[in-house]
Amino acid sequence: MTKVPLPPAAGTAEHPCLALANSTVTLPGGQRVDELNNPENATAWLIMHELAPVDTGLLAYCQLQLTDLRKDIRKVLESHTQGEVPNAGSLGGINRALTAVPNAALLQYDTDKGLLRVPSHPTTQLVNHAMAQIAEDAAAVLTGPDAHRIARCASTPCDRFMVRTHARRQWCSERCGARQRANRAYARKQDKSPAA
């Protein structure tokens, strides 16, 4: 899987919707990195975030469903952080993911454990189940008590989202903060240098 060469943004460990939104990022120099750029990488991403079992294998169609949800979540997060009305189509995409699969854990019998409830989804529904979990998280974080703490990284060109850990936090990671501070220091130095 293509790894994003940035430390995780604040809140992505707790919120799979932010991890999905940040699975594509613009790096300094304009290079775009996409962790879901093919079915194998999308599968690895789901497994890494414990949204799919290890023996999962996604098809291109499933990968496209996941990237479509990412696009919808990014649009809603963007409008939320800018205080704008969210796109109705993007809200509809999140709602479709929310309602695509039943949430109830099924009753099963295991010879060693007896009766137990387990989420059981055939492979064809695996992505829908993962997407429902991500969409549920997006709905919860966007309407929950921390909704006002969701922000977009202020370091250009980074376009990742985060949950602010304190009111003054502007960057998704220390790396982005250090780069921004270095850019400001360089700009101040250039402004003070005598004209040739």
C-alpha cells in the first residue's frame, strides 16, 4: 500500500471518517498521494483500519464505492469547516452508505463458544458494511459535541482534516506546522533583505 509520508492527523485514530478523508493528500510540490488508488491498496487500507478481515480481496467496483464515499465525506467536511451548506448529493452519498446494510449482529452457534452474536456479511457486502461504519462515524462526529473542533490543515498545500486538540491548533501534524513556520521565517527574512 502507498503510505502517506506524513504522520497521522489528530483525530484519525478515533474517527475512521477522517482517516478515509485523509487517505488522499496533496504533498509539498503538488504531488497527490492516494492510499486507495487500486483494489489491493483499498483492501489493505480497510484491513489496516480493522474494517475488513485479513482474508478480504476487493474488486475495482468496491474500490470505486469506497473512493466515492471518500469524495462525499471530504465535500461535507470541507463545507462544515468553512461554515457553508453541505452539498445535497454528498449528504445523500453518506446517507446511502449509512443505510446500505443492516446494523444488527446475527445470532450464530459456535461449537466452542455456543450462541453468540457476530456481524456477518458476505464478501459482496463487506465494503458496504465498512462504508456504513465510516458513514456512521462521519454522522456522529459532524453532529456530536466535537463538531466545532473539526478543521482543515492550514499548511499549504496540505488538504487533510483533523480534530483540533486545542483552540490554537492549525496544522494536522507537527511536520506541517514546522513547514509552515519555516515558510514564514523565510518570508520574513526575504522581506528584511536589502534590495539588490
